[in-house]
Amino acid sequence: MAMVIDILSWILLTAGGVFVFIGGLGALRMPNLYTRMHAASLTDTMAAVLIIGGIMLQAGLSLATIKLAAILLFLLLTSPTASNALASAAILSGLQPKEGKVEPREQQE
Amino acid sequence: MIILFSVFLLALLVITALAIVRSESLFTAVILSGIFSLLMAANFFLLDAADVALTEAAIGAGISTVLFLGALALTGEQERSGSTSRLLALGVVTVTTLIVIYATFDKPRLGDPDAPVHQHVGPWYLEKTPELIDIPNAVTAVLASFRGYDTLGEVFVVFTAGIGVLFLLSAGIARRPEDVPPADKPGQGLRHYLVPRVVGRMLIPFIFLFGLYVQFHGDYGPGGGFQAGAIVAAAVILYALLEGEGEALRALPMHVLKWLVAGGALLYGAVGVAGMLLGSNFLDYSVLASDPIAGQHIGIILIELGVGITVTGVLLCVFHAFAARGKV
Amino acid sequence: MYYAVTIATLITMALALVRALLGPSIYDRLLAANMFGTKTVLLLSVIAFLYGRPDFLDLALVYALINFIGVIAVLEFIRDREDTSDTETRTGG
Amino acid sequence: MELLGLVYYWAFAILLMIGFYAVIAKRNLVKKLIGLSIFQAAVFLLYITMGKVEGGTAPILQDGVSLYSNPLPQVLILTAIVVGISTTALGLGIVVRIKEEYGSIEEGEIQERDRQ
């Protein structure tokens, strides 16, 4: 049983590491702000779920697991919110996603 | 292996510091300072300093960014280029760096248990903490009890800095809740960012709760008054950012904040005087209860509370001083 | 296995730092800073277990809770700046 | 491997001097304060580095662990971080007042105004 949990948590941790890395690569290599944000924020949440999930399996039932659950919950709340606020601020300031014209002031209404 | 992680983090730290100094835009420099603080906290954590890392996290993650931005809003964010004696400065700095690096070869290696630092008082504190104070966190024991004088001094420095900022900049702050000007336009605060407002409101109670946990769990884990004060201040600052500064002043008016600033420091001093009145030395908590160890526990909780209150008060006063100045 | 995750996180932190240094816009830097924050949370949680002292998760919890404030503060600052530059152009022009 | 133990001190030296460079060479007062806070952070790093004990763990006592890092540098730095932010705030307050009086936070322009 312990073996199964170990293997499961290793799989989760490895997958999390891969997602973290892909997110970093995307944030560096993508051509413009919105695509970078896409890579960073999507993989951020996924990686957090996988890595913290993996550690939770290792921690077993203890105070640490509860704290990890809290960390995961708050990360899942704040990280997308920050991305959303960032994207909307960027749009409002007139930074164009790709093509087509959006008047910065029109969007504000 | 961990030493390699540390080296990597240190390299990132140096690169970040270079970029901060080189960037022309002060705004960029402030954002990079946020990253610098994160790296610093990670390094502290790798060096076994959980309490210090927690303090750096509580201060660096929000409050220092907010303060620098508050100042930038008032002073302008572009640095004019041209530093006159650049070559001379570079020369001085390079030579000094080389001298300091040369000096490090005589220093004890990282983690050497025979280093001079570990021969005096440090081991004594570790040995006597369970016996005299009986709390697991030796850092809190040293901070609050063994070196209570030092901490009292630090609290008064924080207090004085807060008073100084209020002297310099407090002219524009509304003193009572009634004086707070009504929001001058509906877009006050981050109103048009709906999502951050909703989520932020949800988070604020948790940040408060966590601040209280850090405050009162400081005897057993990383934490204590300094960290908790910064976390609680961060919660109120988040409220001010989301709802507008006036709302935060209505919730926690300036005269209350001033009482907090003075009250925390007073509470600390009063605990010391109480020890004297009960027939012992200043800041000796053993006499506060019939059992010396219980007395120590009471003393530590009280003075940590004083520290937390003063730190919260000072950080919030400073925040309001900068924020209100912009509106004058 | 913790080591592998730590290494991946550290490399990603370096990549995010490069993005923060390159910019080009302020939003890119902010995105990188925010990413750096979440990566630090993950790094600290993993290292807490690597060290075998899971009670130090408090640290990651602080970052998870208040890292967000920095981003909000910068956005608020940008908005204020744009508001004042708008009024300036309106009154001046 | 022996030299790896010194890397922390080198990073301290370099960071210290980066901060120092900003303080002496940059003419913008806010930039000087940012430099000062880097300088400060370098000193924090030095103290914490010296407190580390090989094989030890953070000084939060636990059953079954006998080797801990030195708590004293940590206590000093913990308070110094909070004091540091308060004094930086005071410095920023003074800079804001200078901006209001002189209309600039560039050292050269301020001295120019003083000579008039």
C-alpha cells in the first residue's frame, strides 16, 4: 500500500515538475504578453495541483496535509485572479492582443 | 545537493541586484526588488533561518513594494541618466569587492561547527531555553526573553521611524472617520476590476486569521510579533487597495492607529516595569506568575503582543501617510 | 524525487527572471514577478519536506496569501498614473 | 567543494558592493534608497550565513534532534528586517518632502537649487 502511494506521489511530482518547466519555457519563449500569460497561468495552476498533491500523499494524514491543502486553495484563488487583473489592466492600457483595434476607453465601460 | 541549489539561488540574487541597479525606470526596479526579496527569503530558508525567512516574506511580499510605489507616485518614476563620477565609483566598488572577497578566505567554511560564532552565547541559549523558558522556538525565547532589552530598543526604533514619517507627511490624513472625504468618483479603488475585489475580500479574513496564528503560535513554530504585525498590516493594506484608501481609514481610523503605535510600545515597557514592581529586574518575566516558567510564558506572550501592535500601527500609519499625500 | 521537482522549479525561476529582465512591457515584468511568487511557494513547500520539517510550511502559506498584494498594488499604481495623465491631457490640451 | 562553502560570503561581498555602488554613483534619491536596501539585505545574508551549522536544523527545538543552527544571528536579523523597512519608509518620507520643496529628487538639481 505504501508502495502504491509512493509511486503515485512520484508520478504526480514528476508531472508537476514537467508542468512547471513548460510554464517557464512558455513564459520565456512565447511571442507576446497574452500568449506568455496563457502558458504561465495555465501551467501554474496545474503544476501547483500536481506538486502539492504529490507532497500531500507523502505527508499522509497530518497537520502538514491541512496546511498544504490551505496553500493549494489560496494559490488556486490568487494566482488566476492576479492573471485576470493583469490581463484586464493590460487590455485597458491599450496593449493589443494580436490584431484588430480596441479603443482603450471603450473597454472600460 | 542543497548547497548547489543555494549557489544557483545566490547567482539569481546577484543578477537581480545588478538589474535593479542598472534599470533606468524606478518602477521596474521596484518590481525587481519584489523578486529580490523572494530570492532572499528562499535563501534564508535554505540556511535554516525559518523565522527570518517568514519575516522577509511578510515584509517583502507586499509592504515594501507598496511603500516604494507610494513614494514613486509622489516623486516620479523615471531616473534621469548620467551619474557623474561613474568610473571612480566603479573603481572604488571593484577594489573593495576584491578586498572583501580576499578577506573571506580566512573566514570559517559555511556550517563549520567550530566557528567562533558558535562558541559563545549561542549554544548557551539553545541549552537553557528548554530549562528556563520551556518553549520550542529558541529564536522567540532569545528575542523576547534573553535579549528582551534589544527587542525593546528595536521596537522603539520602529516607533520612532513611524513618528518621523507622521511628522513629515501626515498633513493630508483625515484624523477622524467623519473627516474622510467621500469617494470622489465611483472608480475609487479597484472597482472596475471585479474579480480581484471579490477574491480579495474573501482572502482578507484569512490573512487576518493567519496573522493571529503567527502571532500566538510564535512560541512553537516560526512566527512572533514582528511577522504577525506585518501580516495584519498587509491585510489592511489589501483592503485599502481594493476598496479605496478612505474606506480603510473609516474602518481603522487614524486616531486608533496612533493609539496602536504608542500602545504596543507602552505594553512592552509596562511588562518590564511590572517585573520591577514585583521585586525583580526590568524585563524579568519570571516573577509575573508564581511559577517562573509560567511567568516567562506570560511575559513572552504579552511583549510579543506589544511588538505586533506597534509594528501593525507603524506600517499602517506610514502607508496612510504616503497614500493621503498624493491626494493633497 | 523532491530533488527533481526542486531543480525544475529553480530552472523555471531562472526563466521567469529572464522574462522579468527582458520585459518588454511592464506587464511582462509583473507577470514574471507573479510567476516567481507561485514558484517560490512550490519551492518552499518542497524544501520543507526535503528538510523533513513540515512545520515550516507556514512560510509558503504566507506567500500564497499575500504575494497577490504586490500585483494588486502595482496595478493600482498603473491605473492611478493613467488617470492623472488623462486629466493632464484633458486640462492641458 | 571546499570553496563552495565560501560562495555565500562572495555573494555577500558582491551584493554589498552593488548596493554601495547604487548609493554612491546614482544621483536619484529613491534609487539610492533601493541601493541601501540591497546593501542591508547583503548584511542580513552574512549574518544568517554565519549562523548556519552543518547538519543542523532551524533552532525550533524538536525531540530527537540535537544539532541546531545558532539562534542569535537570526534574532538580530529578524528584528533588523522590520527596523529596516521602517527606516526605509522614513527615508522615503524625507525624499517625498524634498521633492515637494525642490521639485526634483536628482542630487545635481537639488544642489543647483541650493546654490541659487
